[in-house]
Amino acid sequence: MADKDRILIIGPTDVAKHRLLPLIDDSVDCEEGAIHNLLLKTKYYTTELDAWIDDVEDWNEWTQIFQSDEAKEIRDVIRGVVICFPFSYGVDKLNKVIDLVQKFVDTLKIDEEEFQWQGLMCCVGFGGIDTLEQFEEFEDICLSKGWECVDFEPKDESLKAENLGPQRFRQVVETNSWTNMDMITREGNHEMDLDHLVAAVKDAKDHISSLPTDQRHQHAIDFIQSLNLGGFDAEELEQEPLV
């Protein structure tokens, strides 16, 4: 298997999952196909990712297949899971879908023998929704289970103002801790300039605060280490509460 991190993007066949790809790499062709090589560039790092798009007809059957021993080699490179769903599902069906996919995510955590899997988990709704209040019903379900929630086609201007549209998906991807990140330095200096550092900390704080409590500490440690700052001891960070 390639040693690049893989984002698994899953959903029913009638949802345009490929439309998420240009949000990660705007040079990629939004075309059919199972695996897409992407280059994620941010202000702070670059990394190569594989996006794997899989159609799901039966969520229960899909979960059973990808929890199997035969699928472990695939699971070993997955560092992000994105559930694409139509808002026509309704809150109750999305809740059931998340519970099923969570069984797969729990298997990813079991596979990680030395540390808990801390990958990206995001639900992206398609088809638009009329009001912020309606979206918040879906968001509440997602956040209560540790998943981000995004409206890919926001109709309500307040959804755009609250940063809950496609730009939020990009932000979720950027703030994830990928295995291989090449940090960007300025003129050979290994320290970010102050403006970039403040922006990075703010983005990370917003992301970490949305996670379940038991995941926040490790994400904070991963973020600090990814900045390549001097003066921090990893063992001390493990012992001190950061968030």
C-alpha cells in the first residue's frame, strides 16, 4: 500500500461526492473514478493525500465488509472518513448511518495498537437546506457523536456567514493531523511569522473545541508538534492538560 494518507469519501450513488475533491486540491479534475491523488497546500504545510470515493447502497452491508479482517490493509492507510448524505435523509436516518459508520471507525481505533486513531470525521450534506435552524438539527446529531457537519450547498446566507458551507470542509481537512506534513518555512527560518502562527492557533482551537472531550488533548499535542516549535517536550505535553 502507498504510504500516503487516504481520505475515504462514502455515500449513496446519487450524491455528487466527487465535488468535494476541488475543495482539497483545486487543480484536480472533478471526474468519476475510485482513487484520486491530491496535493493539499495550506499556509503552513503541504501533504499528498489519496481520496478514495466509494458508493454505498446498503450502509449496514458496507460497514460489515469494511470491518472484516480482509479489509485491514485498506483500513491501515485511512486517516479521514467523510459521510456524504442528502438532507432528504432526515435527522433520524443520518443518526442511524453515523452509528453504523462509527462501528467502522471504532475498528480503525482498534487497529491502531499503540495510539488511538485520531482521524478526520465529517458529514457533508447535499441538496441544500432552507434555514440555519434546520441545519442545526443535523449538526447537533453529528457533533454529539464527534463528527463535523457541513452543508455543501447552503441556501441560507446565515449558513455561509457561520462558516458552515464548503469552506468549512476545507478547514476541517486543513486542521487534521496528517501523517506526512511538509512544514512551510520562511527564508530557511523554522519559525512561522507571528501572523501565521496566530491564525494557525485560532483555526486549531476552533477545530479542537468541536471535538469530543476525550479527543481534544491528543489533537492539541499533535497540532503543537506539527508547528515544529522549539522548547516543547513531548513527554511533558502528554502529562499537562492543554484544553
